[in-house]
Amino acid sequence: MSAAASEVAYLARALKMPRIPNASRLFAERARAEGWDYEAFLAAVLSEETNQREVRGSDARIKTARERDDAGRRRVRRTAD
């Protein structure tokens, strides 16, 4: 791993952006091949992180909804008329 890649990995952990190191490696190859400028490269990497966070957040909300415990709900008592 290069010094720059190590620095990216460290900074990604510090910023709690775990997908940045992998995305930066993948997009760096493509950026070099296609002649992207720095802003396009950065936008692609950050877009990948954002998209994955949205997917993970949706998955977590769905899981929570499925596993929700109804014990905290108030129970309605029926009264005899």
C-alpha cells in the first residue's frame, strides 16, 4: 500500500467513512484512464459513500421495523357496557 493510500485509509477511519478507501482505489484507476479532474474524482468517491450510507440506513430502518418489540405500546382495555 502506498503512503497516499495509507493516509486515505487513516483519514477515512477518522471521518467514519469506511467505504472511501475502496472507492478511491476503484475510481482512481478509472479517473486516470478517462482523464478526470480532481473535482470529478472527489465527487465520484463521495457519491459512492453517500449512496452506500443511504442503502445501509434504509436497510437498518427496515430491519428495526421488522424486529420492533410492541411491548412498549399502551394496551387498550375493553370495558364491559
